[in-house]
Amino acid sequence: MKTNEYMEQTEQYVLHTYNRFPLVIDHGEGVHLYDTDGKAYLDFAAGIAVYALGYSNDDYKKAVKDQVDKVIHVSNLFYNVPMGSAAEKLAKASGMDKVFFTNSGTESIEGAIKVARKYAYLKDGSNDHEIIAMNHSFHGRSLGALSVTGNTHYQDPFKPLIGGIKFADFNDLESVKAQITDKTCAIIMETVQGEGGIYPATKEFLQGVRDLCDEHDILLILDEIQCGMGRTGKLFAWQDYGVQPDVMTCAKALGCGVPVGAFVLNKKTAEHSLVPGDHGTTYGGNPLACAAVNAVFECYEKQHVVEHVAETAPYLEKKLDELVEKYDCLAARRGKGFMQGLVVTGRPVGEVINRAIENGLLVISAGSDVLRMVPPLVITKDDIDEMIEKTGESITVMWNRQPSGFLRRRPGGCFPAVPEFCIKTGKKGIV
């Protein structure tokens, strides 16, 4: 089949809930993806922070293939070989107590919500408890996960959502304090907000929320689905803050391509929440997924992945900062480790992405104006240099394509019609 035939087939038979780029991926190798025409793309999206190990990792492939030859699925009415070891690795890596495997990050959020409500129910027998979530957060698209997602754009068509959810402002401790009542059972947040625009929590904020939770016996739920598994230079982002959650959710790089998620509980929460009959999943913890989790942890250790991120992330940040300094249409850089965002002004960020794809670079957006970069965790400085070059070329060409009527400078923006006018000479100067 030709590329356009694959796209036509998909549009004919797959429910249209994604506006896909006109690109059909065929295979991957290292940190590159290849389309059906054989064109290579430097991948700084990694399946939205999934492919931490890059593509076609030999150790990972062997582990998954070996498990396929044994058994892919068994009921949770029985034990299976990979599950226990995968749970042990995740529990010990986080310093937490118990693991429940799911099939996705969204499912992990659903489980965490149930944990919080059950914990509170066992304390007072009431079922009118409240959860505080953050504005501009994103936790998934099921009704429960959507209920704690702080974006009405996603929520409005599907209301009424689950009740008892209140919202506070991220990195604003007083805003959180104002929402706490005697009904509050949990506070949920991303350690680094992803879809909302790549905003890391401040240390003061996260520690302050932890203190509030301890004071009021409220569970702290940290969503590490995107920012966890080494992406920030620590295995889990919260480890860089010295703050441990009561419940942690993870997915994405946990399986590096095989669908798997988990919610992880500390000892206090595990002993006073879910019991047999409270929660379940047919596929959660299946042997194939858990074999992938085991392989991921083993590859991380063998390849020193987390250490590599910690060592290389400052170089990525430096090069991105230089890009912001060079182009007036890039307003700022935000992020932590290999989870970075560039704020684009003057034009839709989607146009930058489209041009980058044409130029052989895969990047994605976060929010309405952020160019998001969440590459495989095995990228090198050479890969970073190539990304910087392609990003700069994409910005320059894109602005050069503008009609001649856009020469007038926008406040804080560019002269889109002439790419050289996008280049800074000093802080905010022009050529």
C-alpha cells in the first residue's frame, strides 16, 4: 500500500478522535522513526514520552519476545511469573509499598481516586469527600480522570462528571489552603505539568502541599505518568524535591511501548484502602506487560539511563536557552530534564510542528503555544545539536512563508515575513 492509502484506510474505519499529521510510521531504530516512504525523522516526541529506550533496543525486544513464546495473558485469579518481580522493582525504586498494575495512565488515575475515597471512607464512614486538583492539569479522558483535569475545554461536553472535585492554582500554596475543608481526602497534581504547558512544581509548593496533607491526614497523589521513569534526571520527578507521595501514578515509559500503567501506594495507604472486590482489571498485570516492565528496569540499570539524563539535560537546556535568545518568536523555555517546552509567540505552534516534520524532526505541542520536547532518554549531544539545527531552520522557513503584509513587528514577537527579523541582536533587538 502507498502512504495515502494507509491514511485513507484509517480515516475510513477508525473513529476520528485525533487530527493526525500526514505521516505513516513504518519502523524505528535508535532515536529515529521511518515513514512508509523510507524518510527518517529525529524523534523528540517518543510517542509522547513513552519510548524512553528508543527504538529496537535488543535487550528489551528479547525480553518481550521471550514472554510471547511463554504466555501473554493469565487471569488475575492466578499468579504469574513476571508480575511479582515487576512490582518489586517498582516498589523498591520508589521506596513505596504496594503496586497495582493497570493498562494505561488514565486507569492509574482512576485507581488513585478510588484509593483516596476508600481511605477517607474507612476513617469516617461518609461518602461526601472532596479531592483538590490543579487548574491547567491533565490526567486523562475517562470520566474520573477528566473530573480532576483542570481544563473546561475537555470537560464541558461530558458533564456531569464525578462530584466532589475542587480546583486550586498550581504553584500557589495559598490557593490550595483555601480549598481545604474537613471533607478533603486528597490533593492530586502532576509533579511537572505536561499538557498544561510544561510547568515544574516549585520545591516550596510541593513541600508545602506535603505538609498540608500531613497536617490534615489528606492523601497526596502525584501523577508521574509523563514526568516519571527518569525523564527529569531522577527515576521519579518527586525524588528531586525530597517529597514522597502517598499514591503515585505512572505509565508511558514504564512499559516503553507495551501498554502498562500502575498506581503505587505507601504503607499507610496500602493498609487502609482497597481490599479484594474493591478494584480490578482483566489485563492489568498480565505477563507480557510485566515482562516489559522488568526489561525496562533492567535496561535502565544496564545503560545507566537516569544518570545519562542527569548528565545530558543541562546541555539540552543550554542549547534551548540559546535558541530562545536567538529567536524573538521564542518567548521562554520551561521544563525539567528531558521534558522541555519552548513558548512560541506570533504564530500557532502547530505550524512550527508541521514545518519541523517536513524538516525531519518530530516534536509535539503542550497547551496552545508550547513546543514540547520529550525525546527518548538515550539521546546524545549530537542528537540535541541536530534537533537545535532543525528547529532553527523550521522557525526561519516558517516565518519566511508569511504574506508580505506581516512585516510590522508584534509586541514581543517577530517580523514573520522576513526570517532575519526574527533573529535577536541582544536582548530584544533586531537585525
